[in-house]
Amino acid sequence: MANKLIYLDNNATTPTDPRVVEAMVPYFYQHPGNAASRSHPFGWAAEEAVDTAREQIANLIGADSKEIIFTSGATESDNLAIKGVYEMYARKGNHIITCTTEHKAVLDTCHKIEKQGGEVTYLEVKRDGLIDLAELEAAIKDNTILVSIMFANNETGVIQPMKEIGQICAKHGVLLMSDMTQAVGKIPVDVKELGIHLAAFTAHKMYGPKGVGALFVNRKKPRVKVTAQLDGGGHERGMRSGTLNVPGIVGFGKAAQIAKEEMDQDAKRLSVLRDKLENGLLQLEESVINGNTEYRMPHVTNISFKHVEGEGLMMTFNQNIAVSSGSACTSASLEPSYVLKALGLGDDLAHSSIRFSLGRFTTEEEVDFAIDAVSKGVNHMRDLSPIWEMYKDGVDLESIEWSEH
Amino acid sequence: MAYSDKVLDHFKNPRNVGTLNKEDKNVGTGLVGAPECGDVMRLQIEVDEETKVIKDAKFKTFGCGSAIASSSLATEWLKGKTVDEALSIDNMDIVEELALPPVKIHCSVLAEDAIKSAIKDYQEKNGVA
């Protein structure tokens, strides 16, 4: 297994399922039509394929197919939902509530809205990554138009109490939007049951292709509308102009159909593997799980290995194993993960974190290999670490005057 | 981001990892960086009493691959130099030798700081201004 590449970064993107690729192929050449061409068989074939996909996707989240708006991905869907509601409901109010651990596609969109004169409340999360429902309810005001809370966090896998959030929003007559990118296709999601009015998600996190996403927009009770952010041909019920990515959409639909059928067995198998990985790595002293472990995606674990820096650690095994780190060094910003910091972790622990995200194609053999390789890496890095040595010598690290740089 | 072969070599086979007795009069210790910043380097030198030549150097580093490589390289360069010669090691020499990208230049700065800090500690112990 020395030269094998093991992919444990499925929260970044998933491989496209070969069955999905197979479904897409005819729509590149054999059926090249534009789904908006109403006057010939090429267009009809494309439109029919899109309709089928729309059904498959709607079916996966308990929506009606007319409520699915195709986009280029979850980032666009987040932008369209939040900016679109802000503009459409301007007469009703200008206040949006979200939380500090959201994806940048939500946070940066909210920052832009603040610059345009909107008002945004960023709810803090508790140590386990969950929002406080009482705080959410208390934050709702007369001018609140939207609550935007992600379903499952990309870094920790922590799942927010969407049903309770939905009830609070319903009680106060406020729209609820959810970035469901990490949840859809992996755990059951029913937007109607949860009281979600807008939901963003994407194909490439659920074994579909990159470059195609969706926004669910509730059509009845209440009928929700968003102001289009792209001007053009008025596709997608006027909410998102642009020629539809037919092969991508076909793949998205196929991925949704497979997910619907196989989600339960995948989740069961992956939670066993994840637990094995997690328990194996927790054998290392001074390693801790970040985030709530009860309300968590079945395939994700985020672990901090104290006194070891994440990027350095990854370098010990990244010829074979792909994971992500909350360490600053993996991003251009030099700031460690804002999500982990929002959970109350110190910068040192955020620097020491690794996210493992398993997927449909992860095997037990790979997990066994990863436990061994990561454990060796942690031990190697600790042998090199002056702060590990101090910790072992009983030095109080808090008492040292570090030279911040 | 790909690492240079030299960074990978120092990372995989770090030179002079270890700990010298910091109470020893001939040993100078520099501890720079902070866990919150994701980099801590401890660099130690042992100076020959007669010749003032650095006869041993050891390091331990908490940090990314470039930080480890920078400190490993620093210990290699320090050995055999006099204290005065060691003071002239510039962070840009490390950047050049390891082909560090711009986002990793701070690792070389930290290594230079660690060298200077270790020398300062040695000089203070031995009454050199």
C-alpha cells in the first residue's frame, strides 16, 4: 500500500460516481440540445433530461420539482438566496441573522449586505459548535427578514437543530435559509418537515460533477421569491438566467437518485469506519475531538493533536493520505480556522487540527492504513516539537512569555 | 503547494534534532515564536571555550515543513562557525537555499531570530556585551 493514494477529504469534494459519469456522457454529444430550445427534438431531449433531474433532486430533499433552481454551485446558491431575499424583501425589513461558523459564501455575502446598509446579527456558537436556540429567538426583530443557518458544518460535521430553528422562524414569520451543502445526499433532509424556505447545495459534495448546484425556493405557504442576481434570458422562473448545464444537471440528478437509494447504508458503513479511525487516533495522548459528537455527520471527524502543527503533520503522510487542516499554514491568510476559533479553541489547538472526511469509496483497509500513518506522523512531529518536550517536562506553557510574531 | 526538494529532505531527515543542557555555561538557547502563531523554534548552540567556534547545534521546532527545514538548515550552518560569523547569517540566505515561497519567508525570519537569540543568551551568560 506504500504508493496508494487515500482520499479522506470528501468534505472538500467527492469523486464523481462512475454511474453518474455514465449518465452524463450522452448529453455532451448525442443529445447536445439547449434545454431552452422549445422548437426541435434536440431541445426537447435536453429539457426532458433536465426535468427528470429536477424530479430526482427535489425527491431527495422532499421538495416539489418546481422549487429547484439550478445554479453553478453552492456558493452561487448562497449568494442568490441571501442577496435575492435582501433585495426582494427590502420593504419588509433589512435584518438578517446568521452564525459565525457559516461558510464564507454566506459570511462574505452578509458582509457585503452590511456595506450596502443592511443589518446582520452573527450568532456565536457554543463550545460544541451548536447555536443557542434562545439566542436565535431573542435576536429576531420586527425588521428581520431572513435567518440563515447551515445544516452541517464543513469543518466539524456538527449538525444544527434545523427542526427547532424552523419552528422558531415559523413562529415569528421569518424566512429560513440553510446552506445544506454538506448534508444533502448524506443524511436525510426534508425541507418541508423542517420548515426550510431556501436551501443551497451542490452536486460535487454528493458524488456528482463540479460546476452545478441548486437553490431550493419554497413555492407555497409561503411563496418565496428572490431577486435575480444575473440578468439575461430569464431561465429558472426568472431567478437565474443562463443556459442550463445539461450534462452537469443530468449528473446531479443521477447522484441524487443514487444518494436517495444508498444514503442509509453508506451512512451506517461510514460511521463505523469513522469511529474506528477516531478511536484509533484518540489512542494518541493529548488528542481531542472538536465539536459535538452526538449531532454530527457520520463520515467526519475533526481532531486536534496537541503540540503538533497541522501542516507539518500532514507533510509526514500527504504522499499517501489526503486530509485538511485548520492550521493557518494551509491557507493564504496565516490565520487558523475561524470555525474552530468560534468553538472557543485557542489558536494553538486550531493550528493542531486535522479534518478527516470519509466517503462512499473509502475502505476499511484505507482507514487502517491512515490510523497507522497518522499515528506515526504525530509521534514523529512530537519528537521534533519543543513544546511537546516542555509539556512532558511539566513546564506550564501558559507561563512562558512567547515572542508573538 | 509543492515543497522544494531541499525542504522535503530536511523535513524527512532533520539534522541535529535534540536538546543541549541549557544550564551549561557554554550553551546558548534561543526560543522564539508562539504556539498561537503556529511556529515555535528552539535552537541551541554549544561554543568551544577556547576557540569560540560553535562545536554543536541542536533544534526542536513546532511548525510547518518550511519552519522545520529552516531550523534544521540553520543548525547545519552554525556548526563550525565562530559566534561572530554566525551573527552574519541572514534569513534571505535560508530563503534562497531552501527555495521558500513568499508565504514561507516568515519561517526563515524566525530561524534568524532563533540564531540571534541563542547567541545573545550565550553572550549574556559569558559576560560578553
